Amino acid sequence: MNANPLWSSRGGSLKRKADGLDEAKKAEALKAAQKAKEKAAALRKAAEQKAQQLKNLRHSGSHGSLGRSSSGHGLLRAGSGSLHRTQSAQSAHSAHSASGLSRSHSAHGSLLAKNGSPKEAHPSRSGLHCRKCRQKADPSRAAELKDGYCLKCRQRAKEKAAFLQKAAEKKAAERKAERNRLVPVKPCLERPSYHRNQSALICRKCQQSSNLRRIPDLKDGTFLCPPCRLREMDPFNWMRENEKGLLKLLVLQPPVLPEETAGEATLRIRLNMPNLQKWRKAGEEIDVRMLNLDTCDTLQTWPQSLTMWANGTQAFQVEAPKEGHKRRDAPQRISACLKSEVNELKISMRDGWTLQRFGIAIVRVKPQSVLEMRKAVRLVSPENGRKLVREVLWNSKLLSMSDEVAAEGSDRCRLTCPLTHQRIHTPVRGEKCAHLQCYDLKAYLEINRSISAFNKRWTCPVCAIATKPADMFVDMYMLHILKKTEEDDDEIGFTQDGEWTVTAKLPPPPSPDSDMEPGDDQEETSPDVCVVGVPDPELGPDPELGLDELDEPSLTGAGFAARFGAEVWIGSTPEE
């Protein structure tokens, strides 16, 4: 047999290395090379002896077995003798007599020698035994063994996998149902559901979907979700954005209330507010608001009666209206009854029809002053204001061609406020208004703050359309006109291209030596209107009286304040 190339190359490299050394180290290098050659020759000789012994064993007719030990060197027995090899890679080396067929156990299985040829007997390698049940398969049906498993074991595995998957799906469905029962999903944030008993609607403001059991009354063809309606309900008490302001919202429909609940129910709520003290220092309050889910308006609506307890103390009570009277519903404040930890709330309510048409919320609000609200109203540039004038005049001209003539689309505009009868300082009007007449922003905000009928606030004094600060704009074009006109100019007229001219002036004040009586003087001049209080509802005008029931097409001055139940004094303010 040829010399091992590994050891030959190793010895040659050592020799070449020794040639480049000095005389002192050359001898040592040569000795090392000689030892390497001797060791390689010894190993080569041992390998040749082992190969010859294995060759003789295969060709012998005696029975034996060949095993391999776990250390990788193995144990060899044949006929009446055995061959052992030690871990030091030296060959040993005599055979001991033995009779019969022996088996050597190792981590790799066992090898059997039959008729001089060893054969692997592990079930997974034989191809005729199932790995799972260890049963021997019929050689004629060996094709049924797929990946080492019989047909029955594969069938059992499929059945078990299907059973486990079905059990997992059932458990997940039970967990989801329990979660929905304990924690109701917020209607403005949940995913749309197309169940036949529900309708998925998209909010025009937040563009989120809401699931309601029936479609509400869409007056203008647009939908406003309950969270957005709660946020726009009271501009004087601004609600924080997102979930910071909406602490709790309960839509009184399944699963919050059972399906069979109709006119009476009691709710218990746990509300944790660890930052309540910090909110109080910042001037924020906690209010309770309620709305009707059958409409899309922003009115406060209580059921027939409601009582709320906070931490065992009655926070407020809404009594049923007296016969023949209408109740003035308004949000209720419960900040004084809460504490900076977990609060236990109990709400008991009753309604003559059904409670499933209501939604109740606990909100975090920040009271706003008139100055802060004035700064929040958006501005319209003079160019855009002139463009809006042309649009209003064009729409008015189109309507005048039909049978119905709209008086509010007139081309005339007074420079005095219809609320105070004084010259306008900050002209504003609503985005949905179809008239050119403006009114003073400060007077509009102050009068609405003094109105006690909460749901009767925020109506335009010219056309009676719902107009909140978010729906108004400051007309800079009209402000420019006010600066260009004189103090005695009372009315202006617009052309179709947006140009203006003065059409009327205020009458001159009477001279001191005139024969005019004081009564006539008071009728000629414009009186001052001062809102000083709210009278008793039983003595004052009916606050629920609709605008269509009045003779006048619009309310101005004292008529506007009296329309909403405020006490009005002409002239100077009376002494307290």
C-alpha cells in the first residue's frame, strides 16, 4: 500500500523548514522530522493490519457479529474470537474463542451478520417496521409505510390534530365572548360588523365606524358617532381629545344591558382615577353626559328619571318632569364626590319607553372663558370673505327665480349687531348660514352663557340654525368694511361681484332745544340690552317655544334673550 500523503507532506514541510535554520537548530528540526516519519509509518502499518483482518473476517464462513462502541472505536467479535481496539489508536490484537451469535449494543443500533454479510436491524432503517407502534409490516404492503409510519398511526395522528384544533378554536371563542361581556368595545373604535341586527356607520368627523343596533335619524344625510357628539355637546366645557377626555362610555345596548331590558336598569361602574388631584389643580372637572342614540344631534337627554351614587354618596338626581311641564336637561358635575383612587359608581335609571336608546358617558372637561373661546374661532381672509359674498348672492338669485323667495339671502347687511343693536366689533356668522348679516362674537358668546335652557343654546340670531363656535368664522372682509365706513353708517348693499356701497345712515341725534318729547326720543334711539339674570320658569316665557310659532321671522335684541328665558332690562342695569 502507498504511503500516506498526509504524513509525507508533513515530513517534507518540516525538512524544508529545517533547511532554512541555522546549524544549531537544524539538528533538532531533523530529529523532529525523523520522529514524524516513524510515527506515520507505524500508523500506516496498523491500518494495513486492521484492513487485512476485516477482509479475512468477511470471507470467513463462521458466524460472528461486528459492533461499534459508543466511543467510536467499537468492539469486534467473530466465531470463537474477538478483536479489540483501544482509544490510543494502537492495534490489539488477539482473538478469543466463543460460540453462538452475539449482539453489541451501542448508540447507533445493532448489526447482525447473516451468511457473511452484516445487516442493519433498527426498525426505522429496516423499512418494514413502524416507528410508532413498532409492528412489522407485510413486505408486500411496504408502500403503505410513509415516512416510517404505518397507515393506522397516520390516521390516528390526523384525528388527534383535528381534535386539538377544534378544542383550541372553542376555547378562543369562549375567551372572546367573556372579554366582550366584561369589557364592552367602544363603538367609535371597534371594527365594523355587518351582522343583520347591526348597521356599520362611518362618522363624518373622525372617520371611524360605529356599530348600532338600528340606523339613527340622519337629518342632513351625515352620521356623527357618540364620542364626537359628546365632545361637541358643551363648548363652554371643552372635553379633552381622544381617550383622555372620554373616561367611560356605555352604550346601553347588549352586551352592556341584556336583550330583555326595557324600562328600568341599574349599572355599577368601577373607575380608577389616580390623577384626579392633579386634574383639579389644573382646573379640570368631571361631568356626566347622556345622549339619545336614535338621533345625531348634540343635545343632552336624560331618561325619565335617573339617580347616581358615587362611593356611597348621592351625586345627583334627575326627577321625572311634572305633568304639563318640560324639563331642562343639562350635564351634571360629579367632581366633588370622587376621590383619587378606585371609585364605585352606581346608576339607577328608569324610562317610559326603553333604555336601549341612550348612551351615558363620564367625561373630563376644562371650563373655557369667553376670551378663550373667541380666540378659538377661525378667521376668513378678505379675499375668501368676498368670494363667500358672491356665492351667497348667486344662490339667493337662483332661489328667487323659483316660487319660494328666501329673504335671508338679501344683498343688504346692517352694521349693527342684531343682539345688542350696537355697532359690530368682531363680525361673525355661521358656515351653514345663507345670509350676509353678521353679529358680534362677544355678545353672542355672553348671551349663550347666560341661557339656562342648555339645549336651546347656540342658535343663529338671524336664521335660527344651530351654530356653535366650531361652526362659525370671523369675516375679515366685513371687518374691513367696518373700518372703512363712518360711525353713522347703518346699512350697506352688495353687488354681484362683491363690491359694497352705503345705503342707509343712522338718524342724527335730536338737538337739546327741540320740542321732541322724551318718549319720542326713546323710540328713535336704539336702547341698550343688558342680560342680568334668569327668571323663574313658571313666570318667564316658555323656553321650549319653537321659532316657527313666533310671528317674527327672526329674533333680535331683547326678543332673542327673552326667547331663551333670560331676563332683559332696557337701558341701565337695575340695582341689586
